[in-house]
Amino acid sequence: MIAIRDLSVAFGGVRALNRLSVTLTDPIVGIIGPNGAGKTTLLNVFSGFVQPQGGAIDAFGTDLLAMAPHRRARWGLRRSFQNEQVVDDLTLADNLRAVLDGLPRAGRRDAARQIADALHHVGLEGRAEAMGASLNAFERRMAELAKTLVGAPRVVLLDEPAAGLRDDEVDALRQAIRGLHAHCGAMTLLIEHDVELISSTCTSTVVLDFGELIAFGATAEVLQSERVKIAYLGVEAAA
């Protein structure tokens, strides 16, 4: 369980998050909202890139905000980025091994097996020895996902992993995300503009608008909310 309590972030006079409180329990939770809603800011607070002005995040009994960013990674926080962090002059396997190298010894056990399992999960088992520079755009995106799967992750943050992908590539991504909890036991927080991907992978969904929580609950119900349709889906209010 992740409990977010009264989380507030401001940049100058702009409120990016305004006393956000929500409790997350499902294996895959969607986070949606229009541009500027505070979605990426929330992930940046989790990661330690942004320091909130107030509030707390309790992640499975751990005060996440009390830990330095590198300790959050050692604890089990993983994140993928919109701009993939794949090192071109390392093999794909060594890109994953670099993640393990920064973790406690317990997380590095059976490194070869962890790497092989992660690459198999994302469909890149045949590319382990390929150099990062040789990977195409889709392979780089899936490599970024594979990096989140090694080292006993507890919470995985995915920031728009489907951006720019073709429909068949999104289908492959969908299957990988759906199986993530069974693969490693982590809770996934998924920011995504692709509503169909959200509806087909996320049991529950958080909706933000101007840093405020405007809806939270079962994904199917949230996406039918009139307030959500107006704020995010661009549907006009009924006369």
C-alpha cells in the first residue's frame, strides 16, 4: 500500500500539487490528467528530484521522503523515463547490470538470471549482447522497462512509456505491463495519455487537474466520470 498525504509542491507561485491525498493498493495504478496537471511532478517527488513543501508518502510502511534519492533506488524504487536512459556503448545486458551494480548485495544475487528474466519479459531475450546504440526506438523503450524489473523492485514508476509507439508496439508494451506484478511483485504507477492503455492495464486510476485530485477509483468508473471527461477527455458538459 502507498499512502500519499497532503502532498504539496509549488514552483514560484504555481501550485503543481495541492495537498494531494490518496491511498493506492492495486498492483497497477494509472495516473492521468491534462498537461500541467502535476503527474510528472508527482513521480519526481517519488524519485527525489523534487522536494515537496509539505506532505508525506508512506510506501509499504517506509517513509519514502525521508530517504535520499539513491537510497530510494536501493530500497526498491524504479523509474522509466520518456527519454530513454540506455547507454549506447554498453550491451543491453550490461545496461541492466549497471542497475544491479548500484544495489545492495542481496539485490544483485543471481544477476545473470535476473537480467535474462527481465529481457525475456519484455521480449528482448535475443538482444542481450546487442550494443545500446544498435537498438531501435521500440527496443530502447522496452529496454528502459526491463531496467525497472531487476533488483527486487517494490514500486515501478512509468512515465508515458507508449509515447510515439505504433499500435502493435503498444500491444507488446501492454502485455509486459500487465505481467509486471506477477513477474516481480512490484506496484506500478503508470502515467499515460493513451486512455485505452490505461483502461486495459490499470485496475484503478488517479486523475489530476491543476495539482488537484479530481477523481480516483476503479478505472472504468473513473473514465465515465463527467468531471473527468470535461477536464481530461475534452468532452463538453451536458446542457
